[in-house]
Amino acid sequence: MFISRFRAGADDRSAWGNFWFEPVSARTNSGMRIGPDRAMQLPVVFACVRVLAETFGVLPIKLYRCGRNGKKKPVTRHWLLDLLCGAPNQWQTPYEWREMMQGHLALRGNAFNQIVTAPDGSVRALIPKHPDGMRLEPLPGKSEFDFRYKYTDRNGNVTHYAASEIWHLRGLSSDGIVGLNPIELARESVGLGLAAQDYGARFFANDATPGGGWIEFPGTFKDKAARENFRESYQNAQVGMNRGKVAVFEGGMKWHQLGLTNKDSQFLEARQFQVGDIARMFRVPPHLVGDLSKATFSNIEQQSLEFVIYTMTPWVARWESAIKTWLLLSDDQDLEVQFDFAGLLRGDAGARSMYYHNGILDGWMTRNEARENENYEPIEGLDEPLMPLNMVPVSEAGKTQPIEPEKPTPEQKQEPKEPENV
């Protein structure tokens, strides 16, 4: 439910509150405080964000102009290609910029860029703005969808931008204004993974032995102060430089180790479950983050295909629609932006050769198009598609005369006589 924009405080989950932008500071039930940067210390979260960001960064960008007959003509010279494939700004390569923007989207649900325009209205540069420093402010007397952006940089300097000056990429949103922060929504799962990781570190720091236990004392202490003094002196004798030294007990005291082990608490099973649970949150196949426990030779290829179709395709569609809606000028609305998945779907050499073979024989791919996909130079005369039936170029189809069947001889035309009765 959309919460009033006039509500203040850290729990304000409206587009005007700080809830979706400030690092998540509430303590989870596991005792961990979770934020995007803290969550990245969990290897599976870092791996998922890295897979999404790096996979998106390598996708080639192609630009097409749609004609009246529906045909698409490739565009090779345009300021948008110079921006997205050349230099989005003065200090980042296109790959670095797209990788960072997709990382912001995957980890924080929002990505921001300041739009720097040229005199003709084209976009000259996209200056990234960190989501943690960006806030949305409503404009007085306007509707709830009229707002400006307030940005605070790392030095504390505050700058206000009009909505038209910021290119805002949103992830899944509940109000259409800001994207939901996935780490906040799944903070309990991430917190459980971090708690298990911290426990494992403390366990091995304690010589891989459980630190819990109790001391049996057959007598009684003089008073509470004496009991507290003994406990304090014993603990000081077993920490720091004294770790691992032999403890000496007096008065019939005995040390009892707690019996609960990592096996009893299913420590390894809990850590393994968190890998799949967090990979599920990012919709990343487990084998892409190093979990091969349920992978087989038969299902990895299918999972990789599903990753392209069900994970990367929605992200690409989000980018393509945002570029066309907010970056292209009104005169360029016949342009189509497309991120090419061909490289991710190439498969092995055998699968590619069969794909090209079928495409060429069926006539929907030319031989030079197959060579281009394999980064080979085109050969003259291989730009025409072949006909499926007799495998000749289309231009030669009219010159080919069909073979007429041989005409029967007069003897063959005579009907056979019926045998005479003897």
C-alpha cells in the first residue's frame, strides 16, 4: 500500500521517505545488521550480483530503424551508439558503466544517471549517481508523481536536479516511482547467511572447538562477588595471548564441555541452504554461483538457457524500454534498441554448426551471415539465401527448368490384352 508522502521517519516506505535509500540498519532476528554493502560480504550475494552485472555488461548493443513495411535496417552511426558503446562519460568504459548500473539495480533496486545534453538535445554524457546518496522530494502543490531529485555526494555537498535531468532506472516497484530494495526484502535470509559465516569464523578462531561449557564446583563461593571474580579471572586466562594454555582448577572443580557440535546444529546444511535461498532471490541458477550439488551434465545447459530467458531477458527489456522512453528524441522514436543475446546462446561447436547448417539449408540464413557470426570475413557470392529444394540462389531459381517426365512410347500406351481361354 502506498504510504503518505508526508509521513516522516526511517520507516517511511513511500517514494519520499528514506526507507528504500538508506542502508538497512534494523537488526534481523539472527542478530545481524544488514545493508547492501554488508550483504556483499556474503559470497553468494556477491556472486549473484556479479553474475548479473558482468553478464549484462558483455551484451552487444545494436540499433535498428524500423521502416513502414516493418523491416528493420541496422543503424551504425548515431549519437546513442557513441554514448552507450563509445564513452558514457569521461572516466568509464561502456562495459564498466553498464556493469555498475546493473549492479546498482540488482543490489539496491534503483540506478541513477545525470543527463548531460548537447545543444541539439542529444545526450552527450551520463554521469552515474550512487543510489545511497539520492532522495526524491515532492514538489509543493503538484501531484504525487511530480518531484525532484536531491543528491548528496561523498563530501556532503547537496545538489538538486529536476526530474528531466536524471535518468532513473527502476527495478521491481510497488508505486512506479522507486524500485524495491531486494536486500531489505530478503534481509532475514541474508542475515542468517552472514550469522552462519561469522559463527564459522569464530569457531575456527577458537581452534575449531566449541567455546561453550560449564565448571562444576562441589563447594560454594563465599559470596556473589567471589563467584564473579573467579569467572572473570578464568576468562582472562583463556583469551588473547593466553589462548590454548592449560587451565588449572582448585577445590575439586571440573570442566564440562557442551555436547552440541556443528553436526548436531546442522551448521553445514544451513550454510548450503542459504546458497540456494539467496540464488533464488536473484533468480540465478545455483551452478553459476559455484553450487553444483544438484547439477548434472543434462540440466546445466537447460539451466543456462533458462537464465538467459527468465533472468536476463526481463532486465534487458527494462533497459531497452527505459532507453527508448527517456533518452531518445521524439524524432528518433522509429529507432529500436536491442541488446544481442547471440553470444550467450552460441552453445558448443557441434550445436553451432548444426544451427548454421539448418539455417542455410532452410533458406533463412545466408552463408555470409553464418561466417559473420563466427567472426570470419565474408566471401563474395555467399550473400544470397539458398532455396530449400534444389539449393540454388534465389536469382537463379527462374532459370532452372523443371525436369519433365519421359513420355511413354506408342507400345507403352497400348493396354495389355487379356489372355485367351484355351
